Amino acid sequence: MKIPFTKAHGAKNDFLLTWQRDAPTADRAGIARAMCDRHTGVGADGWMLVAPDPEVEGSIQLYNSDGSMAEISGNGTRCAAAFLIQHGCEAEVVRVRTGAGVKTLRLLERAGLRFQFEMNMGRPEMAAAAFQLQLSAGPRDVTLLWVGNPQCAVPVDHFDFDWRAMGAEIESHPLFPERTNVSFFKAVDEHILEARFYERGAGETMSSGTGSTGAAAAAVARWLVTSPVRVITPAGPLDLRIEDDVYLTGPAEIVAQGECFV
């Protein structure tokens, strides 16, 4: 079968977007795995089904690259807003219904197929600002919170260790029966964090909108930084303004479209 797609990325966190009406209803998890495979498919961190919505500009369903479903991706939702604008949405404020509720994005800039949005990420729910998570190498100080999806934010002094292996262990830790997203963060100064990400269902990603939100909220709760916070990811900076809600400013770019044979 042929699946039409548009490929977009938000700070190198990449997604394939398909109108829901053009996607088969059977085995969508398997289709996501096939399309997102970077060797035998198109390659992406996730596959997103987009649909019209009578109450907002559009709605999305997100499949991770391993076929599991996710409530939300911050970077992915910006990509969905760019996709909707590309397909005729003329609103400067784009509302997208996600598995974590309706998210509002304000278009700040557009240059062709490159977009810059400010997205209301919502209010983080702090489960534990400081928690001793038991790992194979011993206890690790972490912050547990919810930002539309589960987050385990891990403060570090440096990244010169196998944080990918630790991320994989934390993601599937028995404490998280539905698995969790993992961010490792280091304070650079009062307003800057450096971060790495190991995402549930996708593994290492170049950036993460929800991961950056979780890391920033954890760092603020620990008095390591104050708002506004710039999170330096391997793909570049994401900027967050933390009030009652968290507002994240970041890019989205449409880079390709075509058909995938699965």
C-alpha cells in the first residue's frame, strides 16, 4: 500500500505527517514502525495522523517510531501546526487537539516552509521535585513530573557518561509501568540549561519540546535557574517562559513530501 506523508522537523526532532483519512485503519502501529525506520523506511522519530476538527484548527494522533502511542510531542505539535498552515489554515493562533488536550500555538514568523511558534505547553504537574530512583548502578537523584506526558528529569554535572544506557534503563524502570521520557540537564548559568534526551518509544532524540519543558521546570523547582530559560539541545536552543503555564518558542520546518510503500 502507499501512504502519503509530509516530513517536518522541530529542532531536528522529526515526524511524518499524514491526513488521517489517507491512513489505513488496520495495524497503524506496524505502519509507524515501517515508515519511521531510518534504514528501510522514510525515517523519523514519530508518525502523526492529522484530522480536521470542528472545534479547533486540527487534531493529531501520534505514534512513536516503535509503534507505541504518545499523548503529545511539543516539537511534533509545532510541526502539525506548520502542516495545517501549509494546507490552508490562515489563523495566526493555531489550536491543535492532542492526547494531552488542546494546545495553543501562536505563529511568530514564517519564511516559506520555515515557521517559528510560541506554544503554550500547559502547567507542569510536579510529582516529586527530588526523588531517589534506584538504578543498577545505585540511587540517582531525579525529578518526576507530568507535562502532558510523563517525564523523569535527571540533573547532571556533565554528559561524559553513558547517559543513553541510563536513559534506556530509566525509560523502562518498574516505577513507570507505561514507561517514561527522560531528560538529562545541566545548569550553565541562571537562565541557561544544556540537555540531552532519551524519549519513550523513540530513544535518543536531537531535541524535545516536552523534555525541555520538564527539564526547565525541574531546574526551576531546584532553584538552579529562573525564567526565562534557554535549553541548549544538540539541535540548538529552545526558549521557555515559565509563568503559571510554560510557553515554549521553537521552530518547525517542512522538508519533504511523498509516498511510502508499506
